[in-house]
Amino acid sequence: MEGNMNDSFLENNDAEKFKNEYLECSENFTNAFLETQQAKININNKKAIWNETVNKINEAENQLTAMNDPYQLFEEKMEQSYLDPDDEILLKSFTTKFFGILNMPSVEPSEDETAPKKARMESEE
């Protein structure tokens, strides 16, 4: 009987040891799983922030393009060195939009600055 009692004690001791190892492994697995889930959440949050940043950059580029279009048209007309009344309206529209966005007052040309242009236009007619 004595041998059976020792065997029984060893089996119980081994069972307790395996149980503790199982619980430790289970806890480690659970912790690793929770850390993985948190990492996924963090990655998704960073993706959302990145997407928002990209959207803001695209929006800013679109605004710059929209601002630049009237300026490009005006610049092309300036290369022809002749402004008709429609071009002056385009210039005023551009400066109003541009300086309005920058919250700066637009500067109207003085009478002295427009005099040579008027003289040139009158001589061309």
C-alpha cells in the first residue's frame, strides 16, 4: 500500500504542477490576445488620423487649384499685354478671393499706375 500511496501523491503533485502551468499559459495567451487587440485598435486609430490628414491635404490642394485657376487665366491675358473690361473683372474677382482668403486688404492700383495702361489702350483704338 505504501507504494500506491507514493504514486498517488506524485500523481497529485504532477497534476497540480500541470494545472499551474496550464493556468500560467492561459493567462499569458489571454494577455497576448488582449495586447494584439489593442494594437489593432491603435493601428485603426492611426489609419483614421492618416485618412483625415490626407483628406485635409486634398481639400487644401483643391482650394489652391480653385484659387490658381482665375490667376492663370489672368496671367495668360497679361502675356498678351492687353486688358479688356472682362479681364479687369477677372482680376478684381481673383484679388478679392485671394486677399479675402488671406484676410488681407486688397490693394487697388492708384490713378498714376493705371494712367499708362489707359493711354496705351486709347492709342491702340
